[in-house]
Amino acid sequence: MRRTLFALLAVTALSAAARAPAESAWVAPRGPGGKPDVNGTWQVMNRANDGLETHAARAARALRDGPHGPVPAKEVLALGAVGAVPAGLGVVVGDGIPYQAWARKKQTENQAHWLSRDPEVKCYLPGIPRATYLPYPFQILYNEDALFFAYEYAGAVRNIHLTDPGPAPIDSWMGQSVGKWEGDTLVIETTGQHDQSWLDRAGNFHSEALRVVERLTPTSPLTMRYEATLEDAKVYTRPWTIRMTLYRLVGDDAQLQQFNCVEFVEELIYGHLRKQPLDRIESSE
Amino acid sequence: MIRAAALLLVLLLARVTSAEEWSPPRLAFGDPDLQGTWTNATITPLERPDEIEALVVPPEEGHRIEKLVADLYAAVDDVPAGKLEAGEDVGGYNTFWMDPGKRLAVVRGEIRTSIITDPPDGELPYSLRGRAQLVKRFWRLRKADDPETRLLGERCLVGFGSSGGPPMLPVLYNNNYQIVQSPGFVTILVEMNHNARIIRLGAQHRQGPIRPWLGDSVGRFEGQTLVVETTHFHPAQSFRVSLTHAVYMSTDAKVVERFTRLSAKEILYEFSVEDLENYRQIWKGEMPLLAAEGRIFEYACHEGNYSLTNILAGERAKD
């Protein structure tokens, strides 16, 4: 028994040792300008959009009180298991989002009114960093003179300046992004976002003072480490970071489709203005 | 006189020489470099106005037309003083919001009066069926019973008219395009409505039930020229109307576009539309894409779309 345990430990140690140098020795294939080739279609495989912080599975994104605890709100009841929320390990580095006290209260309220407040429900542009971990792929188009992100969700786009044009002249949904390489890491700083976008479906939010610094580092032919540090002195007590893996889509999967969801929310937004409105369940909010 | 002729000759020679000497740049991965921010804003309409016969006009006539159009736009801002009576037309944008360009399009040194070059009369060669489809769709527009019957531009699904195309045609504003290239792709960001046309180089058209907005585009380089072929259009995009053109195209129409960089500041944009369901012949057009000043900003249309709400609510009030 002792010998078996020792052998097992030895094998584990050896395989860990074998892994460590392999990862650090891996050098990303060079792309345009001699930089790592990040061209391609990428997507996360995590639950970050359901909540950046660690969360257990729950019955629905919109809940109401039931006789023995929360049950799905009537507006989403018919979705059954399709509308339930899977558990998420969380992507925040450290102990959750360091909200100021008022801001944590607001986040909790946001979450309780998710259905009427989350911009994703209305197909609004996602903002940064949420665009990255929405459950849709995005394509990076890169060469030595240009860097452009095209997102499947809502047809959002981001032109990333490789020369800093100075402060953003106006706030916008996707903000103004400036990119540069630090070694093999692509570093993108985004400012000039207004306060309308959210960070996930759990009511996490920011103000117009948000500054996001993203760091994309290729870690294998098919993966990149993605980190984003959010700094917003109006809402948080200190800068904080999310970390996750981006996966490269390959073969037939590596085709960006269009999710022009504006069309799909017309009944929601304009249905009551039809000449002959259809039956609808009015929101309880 | 002789001196004037000599000067002209020198100028002409200089022009020919510079055109020959200018070699379009290539990107590190070998593709001709079309990158940058471009505009197709021009007062040259898609179809030639009835009162103008020739495709090409001399400079004096060009200036006269440009002044005429400038005066027409200036008149938009000439709002009479006093109150409007209830029920009167409140008008639309003033010219602050418009950016249709001020100049006629110049192609190969010629001042053009229509984007269409073929048929030679400069008019869309609608077949009876095509014309009927167009009229039918205009007829539906007279009411605002449901959001689905309104223009795509009003609904913020894509830009007005054929702004995103293809063919990409100028409209009243936001006539800007950004081209970004990467190995295997040319992407054209259409400012209105932040639509990225991702053109797959050397690829085959997709088939099946997914019919993309702005169609399915594949491309190739023929020498310095990017040739893009697009078909398999989204059915809602058949009816493309703006204040500057009214195009009806079937979902299986085939559009071929040719982008040739002529200088640091100009791309020649040529296109043909093959749709024998709706047109008597293949029709063709050409216009310049000129280097745009400044950069493209976010065109967040849907997020602030109070217009569609007001169009529908106004109609309900009328009911």
C-alpha cells in the first residue's frame, strides 16, 4: 500500500514537472508583425455571463418568493429547465468584486430586477469586458497596422487603435480601445464607456469612470489566457481582475455567425404599439 | 497659346507618370493593402435624374449641379418662423444631421451624374415583376401597424437603403467604411449599423437556411483588385430604401464588387448586380471610395431608437 502510494505520488510529481517546463517553453506561432498569431475565432467555455462571482445553480434568472424558498418568476416560468441557471465557479481573482457598500446594494437590486434592467435582454451592445464572455464567439482580425474584434452577439464591433488617439471624445457602449504588445501579451486599455452596460446577468455594473485593461496571452495553439482588470473609483474600493480561458474554434466551428438580436426583441419593446397587440404577460416589475 | 498647350501637356504627362509610378502597397502577408477608413459620400445619385442625359458632364455643368444641390439642402434649414398648426408636417432632420457629400463622383477623371453606368440611361432596369415588388413594398410603408413592416433602417437591423449593401451605396449620412485585412479575410465595417462584412477569401458560398444580413460574401484578389461575390441574402433585405435610392433585389441576386486601390486616397469601387427575377439585365455601377477624414464612431442605433416607438405610437394616436 505504501509502495503504491509512493509510486502514485512520484508519477504525479513527474507529470507535473513535465507539464511545467512544457507550458513555459511553448512559444506561440508568429503572426503579422512577428507577434503571436491571435487571428481567429474565439469563445469562452464558462458561466461568467451568468455571474462573474461564484454562484450555485438556481431555478431561474428571475425569481420570486415561493412557500418554501425562491421559485421562477411568472414571466420566465414557462421556460422550465431551459431558463434555469447552471452553477459557476466564478472568474474573479480573489474574494469577489470589491464593491463600495452602496454599490453592492445596487448590484443586489439589479439582480432582483434582472429582467427589466439587464441590457442583454434588450439586445443592447455589451460593452467591455462582457463582450468577451458572452456565450457567443468573436473573431479577431489582426495585422501590423490594424486590430479589430467582431462579435457575433448583436453584431458588436471594436476597432482597437494601435496608436493612442488621446482621450475618447464621447462615451459609448463599446468605449475606445487602445492596444499594444507587451512581449507575447496583447494589452488593450478601454475607456470612454458610459454607465449603461452591465458586466453579467447577475446585476454587476460599473460607472462611466470605468477603465478596463485586458491582457490576452496565448498559452497553447488553441487557448489564450484572458485577464481583465477593472478600475472604477466611483463603484469599487480597488481595482479587481477577472481571469478565464479563451478557446480557439477550429474547423467548421470557426465561422462567426450573426446574432442580430434587435429583430428578436421587437415584440418585447414595441409589441404594445401594434395595431392589434398580441396577448402578453405583463411584467410584474 | 503655345505656352498654355505645353503646360497642359506637362500636367497630363505628370498625371500619367504618377499613376504609373504609384504602386499599391502590400501587407506583410502579401495581399494588396486596402486598409483604412473610406467614404462613398457623394451627391451623384444611383440613378440619373430625368433632366440630365449624359453620364459625364463638363466641369462647369458639374459645378452648376453641385450648387443646385447645395441650395436644396440649405433650404431644409430655412424653417419659417412661428408656430406649426397641429397636424402639420414637423419636418425631419436639419442639415446638421446630414452628411451626403457635396461633390459629384469623379471616376477616371470624369464627373459622373449617376452611379449606374449600365444600362447607359442610368436607370435601374426593373422588370415588370421587380417594379411591382418595389411598389408593393412602398404601399406597405404607408401604414405603421407593426414594427416588422417598417424599413430596416428605422428598425436598426441594418443601415438605411443599401448602405451596407452590397452594393454599398451612399445615403443621407454615415457613408463611412473601415477596411481591415487579415490572412484569409477582408472585413468591411459599415458605419451604419456597425455591420462587419467579413469576406472570406478563396472560400465557397454557404448554402442552406442561414441567409446572412449583407449576404454571404467570398472574395479573391485578381492582381491588385479585390473581387467580392455576394449572394444568399437575408429575405428582409430585399427592399432597400433610403432618400437616395430604392432597390429591390431577390435573395438569390448575385453582386460582384471590385475594389482597386488607385492611390493612397482613392479606391475605385465597381459593381454589378445580377438578378434576372427583378431586372431586365445585369446592371452596373462605379464610384470612388475616398480616404475619409477622422475615424468611425459607434453607430448605436437600436439602443436609442425612440423613432420606431414614436412612428408606431403616432400611428396609434391617429387610429
